[in-house]
Amino acid sequence: MSQLQETHLNRARASLRQAISWYGYLRKSGQLSSKQELASLVKPEIEVLTTTLSKLDSNVVRIAAFGLVSRGKSAVLNSLLGEKILQTGPLNGVTQWPRSLRWKPGGKVIVELIDTPGLDEIEGETRAQMARDVAQQADLILFVVSGDITRTEYQALLQLRQAQKPLILVFNKIDLYPDTDRKSIYQSLQVLGAGHPHAKPLLPDEIVMVAAEPAPMEVRVEYPDGSVSYEWETPPPQVDELKQTILNILNREGRSLLALNALIQAREAEEIIAQKTLDFRQQEAEDIIWKFAKYKALGIGLNPIAFLDIIGGVITDLALIRSLARLYSLPMTSYEATNLLRTILLSSGGLLLGEIGSSFVLGLGKSSAVIASGDNPLNITTFAGSAIAQAGIAGYGAYAVGKAAQVYLEKGCTWGQLGANTVIQEILTQVDKNTILYRLREELIIDN
């Protein structure tokens, strides 16, 4: 498993380096130097790619704790650290801002624990947005509850699930519940904690019971002289199970977690870059598409040989795709352009293939008219009619291919041999069924 994790990490690094190389070229290209506005637009996303690669190389796992106020998030992290560093207390909103602490639970593993404000604080929308930003950066999420999940907690849990990150539900303050209540609440959490009524119940690694800061207990003390007194003592934290669960996850799939989270962030950054570029180049793209549509219509309409119509049309469509790719500064080889054209033709529901067939039939009629033309004006009229119809079909086909290529190019930056989506799918198809990553398969696997 460790060898597989190392492979996942190396594949993620290669994907990020390729993306940075592509968009580094985009930022420095002469085309962009004349469009400083676009360079400014994509700069934040390129910095995200660079930062994500640096985080991946540092091999630090980020674990963020979330939950409503007074659920004991800070206490849970303190108990993992073995010392009270984060402020805790009975008042709501003790944690005002996210705070990070380094934790070395054992071996060479380095963890960054992140404490966050309560998700339900009054006037807490800014903090809630901050929490969502932290969730995007986290490799693993701890969602802390202290009993049955409330409606507010359930909604917060659903929002965190949207971050598509592995999540452990931490049932804190179990010292306040008798064993029968604990069992009942645990079973309820197994179902609701999955975040969807039809989702599978949580695995043992996904729900842990703790008492991070147990309530003081009154104990009876008997002295040698027979006197008796009562004192209050605070039991030690009960977090060994949570600590062991985290260690098991890190040892079993920690590097895969790092790789997957880095790729998810890279995918989002690349899609934003592509979308910004498409928006910025929209008018230029329209001009290119119309230019190729006119060239294709004119060339095929005037060409008298039907077979060459098909070849010329395909060559024109490929040139159009590569011209759009160059406009968007996205790398596109002839092989990739051919694959994209084939995908567009097949995904059109047969419409474009039907247009090609119709064009070919008209081309045969046009060719026959040329061969048999002689001095017969009727044949010339037939040729002109077929040519006009064929030109219209060819122009429409080129325009349709161009518009479809825009959509594919927007997403295409994340596909390919080392594309973020490709490597994400590789990782998710290789993870074991007993891993916490396995739950993310249906959420993250995307059809190409």
C-alpha cells in the first residue's frame, strides 16, 4: 500500500508540474504580454497551482475541525496535542479565527491541525465563508458533535460534504451520556453522518466517540483515620481511539489523501483559468469560428470531387480546433485534436455525422453533374444547387464543431495523460474498499 501511495503522490506532482509549465508559458507568451488584463486575471489561479505543489512537496497533512459552537472542537484538538494550547470555555464563539498547530503523532508524519470558528455563530457569514475556504485546503475533516445531530448541524454537514473531502464524525462529550444513550446516538450518527438519506452508513473509521474535556466528577476519599471527604477530580481525556483512527488513516492512505486534495484544487484552478480565458477571448474565438466556417463552405462548395470534400472538411475542422487551442494558449497536438474531433462527432448524437453523410451524397451528385455537364445547362444548374446546399451544410458543421470545441477546451485542460481529472480517476479506481477514500469515488469520478 505504501508503494501505491507513493505512486499516487508522484502522479499528482507530475500533473501539477505539467499544469504550471503550461500556464507559466501562457503567462509569459507574447500573446499574453499584449493582453496584460488576461495575465492579471489568471495570476491568482497560477499561484494556487504553485502553492498546491509546494504543499504537496512538504508532505504535511492538514486536518481541520468543524462544528457548531460549544461542541468542543478546540478541546478535541488540545487533547490530541496532549496540552491545552487552544482556548476553550463555556461561552459561545471562543474561537474567533482559524488557527493552525503542528502535531507529530508518531514517526515521520507531520500534521497541521486547524481549529475553526463555530459554523452557527451570530453574524458569522464571514466566518462561515472562511470555514469553507479552510475546508477546501484540508485533506481530512473532523466534524465535532456532542449528541444527536440537530437540523443546523445536518445542514452544516451537507455543506462540508460538498468540499468532497474525507470526513470523520467525532462524537464528543460521551462522558455525559449513559451507555444505552451512547449506543442509540451512535447508531443515529452512522446514518445521518453519511450526509444523505440514501448513502451507506458510516464506516468504523468515519465515526469516533471521545471525551476531550470530561466533566469533573465527585469522588469519595477515605483517610487512614477513618474520616471521609468528597473532592472533585477531572478524569483524563478519552481520545486514544480518535488518535489511533487518524494514525491508521494516515498510514493506510495519507499520501493518497494529499495527492487527491492537491489534484482537486488543481482541477478547480485550471477550470477557472480556462473559463476566464474563454470569456476574455470570446469575440476573437467567434471570428475564428466564422472564418473557418466560411472557408470550409467555400472550399467544399466549389470542389468538384466528393471524396476530397470529406478529407478537406476534416482537415479544416482539425485546423479550427488547433487554432482555438492556440488562441486560448492551451497545448493541443494533432493527435489530441483528432481525438477531440472524434469525440465531438460521436457526442453530437449522430447529427454532425449525418451532416457529413448528406454532404457526401450531395458531393457525389455534384461530381456527377461535372462529369456529365458538357453543354447541358441543366447539369450546370444541378452542380450549382448541390454546391450551395453542400456549402451550407459544411459551414454549419464547421460552426457546430467550433462551438463544441470551445466547451471541450474549457474542460480539456484537466484531462489528458497527466490531467488532474485523469489522475483523480486513477487514484480512486485503485483505492481499497476499506479506505475512507473509497466513499468519495461516486462523488469525484467524472465521465470523460
